[in-house]
Amino acid sequence: MAFDVNFNREVLAGQGWFFATAADLAPQFRASETEPARAQEFADAGRERVSSVFTWAGVCDDYERLARRLARGASIHPLARHAHRSTDPTA
């Protein structure tokens, strides 16, 4: 079970029960108890995804790519075109 936000959906690749409010949790817990085979499928898929997608080498590569983009002046903000260095020496 995971809070229904883009990050969690990406991490779990849609393989899980997602909730948006506290009221959504009770049905999710009931489903996990009444559908143990499905719960096991979600658990197995999660372990497989974590071990194959989220590796230290991959994390390091992603950070290196990000650092290179930022060094070139790119922005991680979707509305910004380029990051600008401040010319104010007191900033």
C-alpha cells in the first residue's frame, strides 16, 4: 500500500494498492487480507523491481547526469529554461 502520488506509482510500477485518503485505507487492508495471492504478487513484483531497477550504479549514473545538466545551466524546474548564476557577490 502506498500513498497515491506519481513517485510511488513510478517506484511500484503500478503494482500495488494505492490510497488517496485515510478513508481509502480500510478497503485496501481488507483487500490485502482477502486476496493473499494478489498481495503476494505485489510483494514479489516489488522485490524484483527494486533489485533490478534501483541499483547503486543506476543511482550514481542518474546523479552524474543531473550534475552535468546543472553544470551546463539547465534547470530541474519544469518552467525554467536555464538556471542563472547570481551576479550579486553578497548572495
